[in-house]
Amino acid sequence: MRKIAGTNLRERPRHVLGSPVGRPTVSQACAGYLAHALVIAWNGADKTNLMRHQKHAPLQALGLAMLAVLSLLFSASGLADEDAPYPSFVASYDASANGLGIGTVQVSLSRVGSNEYLYEQKSVTRGIAALFGSDKSIQSSRWRFHDNAIQVIEYRSRRKKGDDDDNAHLVFDWEKRRVKNIGAGEHWEIAMPEGAIDRLVMQLAMLFDLRKGDSVFNYRIPRQGRIKSYDFELVGEESIELDSGTYRTLKAERINDDRDRSWVWSAPDLDYFPVRFLKHKKNGIKIELVLKKLEFSGHAQGTE
């Protein structure tokens, strides 16, 4: 029975998809989401405080009712995967440049409301790249699932040593069909087309499209004050060997970038989870991400 970092594929419900990853480069961010916990203690009255207890019984009854409501609210994330379009997950990738290890990328997906999801990425440099100084970056995308598609609510990017684009904060207004940047640098606001998403959540969108059987993918991304197009198409199949085994993958390539070339490999046996990314820059540098660990919510923790 094949496992990838503790995720038992045979035991996973078949209606649950695999988890997606953004299309991070070393300078991009990646994920890591820490859920909030609520601890509530309710002590009943003893016999010596019986009258006091009776006096405040209505208040206690109200308090218990409130606790019941709170428990339902805070257990929403625990029930998320029952009806969510995507299961909660944490995945990590090893990043390399021309074969040399330069960092790690972690991505995660969590449900944060009845129909709201938080997708995050976090990248950290290591190895030879760390000789030039430690660098960390984080991106997050908050979105809802509407009409069987991702509808972004808010996107944030944070990188201490980055430029304005690395520290953007986009707010999507779907009633007015406008998106605005209220982050670092010059603020801007533009009209956005139907189905516009952010650059981080793009790989989630691609995974949904792969599951539908699509072979051409077109995404419109608001960035730096304008709408940019990211177009991909399937170009073939390849076998990818990971520590957990060898997987048949579908290979997609970006087709509208004149400077760099980019590919992503997704494994149907892992519910189309992306297992490898490669970006070949015009200057000759090859940035690669390879899946190292994948854990879905509700499964035993695995080891790398």
C-alpha cells in the first residue's frame, strides 16, 4: 500500500481530493496555518453553594446555551472536509536551484468559516542560499467556493526584503467587480474580469480544472495594477519518482511567457496533487520544487 508521508491513499475517502499547491518560486511564499483553539471550563455548584447556584441558574443556562453555540462554531473546521471542495492539508517541498538545495516551501489549506478557506505558503532559504542572508516570505489567500469555482476574498504577501509586489494586499469586491491593493507601495484599484483569482491560489484552480478533464487552463491575475494572463496546457505524461514511490503524472506547461519556461507535474493517483514544479529562467537558472511530505487532516502524522 503506497503512502506519501503518512497519507494512506487506500484509506482516504474517494470523494476527497488531493491537496493543491501554489506555484511558488524561491522568492515566493508558502504556507503554514495555525488554527486557534478554545478551552472553556464550566464548574457546577456544590451543596454549600446550592442557593447561590439556584439564584444564578438562568444565567448558567444561558451560558451553557452560548457554549453550545460556540462549540458548534469552533468545530466547523473539524467538519470542514465533509462538504468542502478540498480537504485540509499540510505539504512541504524541497527547493533547489540548478541542483543545489536552497530552501523549503510549505503549503497548507484550512477551513476558516462555513464557506471560507485559507490557503497559505511559507518559504525559508537554507543551504548555499542562506550564505547570502536568511529570507522568509509568506503569502495567504482567503477565498470562498461559489458556483463550483474559487472566488477570492483577500490576498496578502509579506516579505521583509522584498519589493512592493512581494508585500501586496489585495481586496476583491465582487459586487462592484473591482480589486484594489492596499499594501506596500503605490495603492491602485482596477476592474476585474469574471473568475479573476490571485497568483497563490492559481494551482488550486488548476487542480479543480484537471479533475474536470480540462487540458487548457487560462487564469486572470490582478498584479501590479493590471490584469495578467497565465495560460497553461497539458503537454504529456511522465513518471515522477518520489521517496514514497513512482507516480504517473500529467505535465502542464505555461505557454504565454516569453522570458521563462514553467512546468507543473500533477499525479492522478494523488487526486492530481502537484508533485513537482520547474521554472527555467532566461538567465539559465533552473528553480525546482519536489514534493517531500503530504499530510491530510484526520490522518496519522508521517515522517519525511
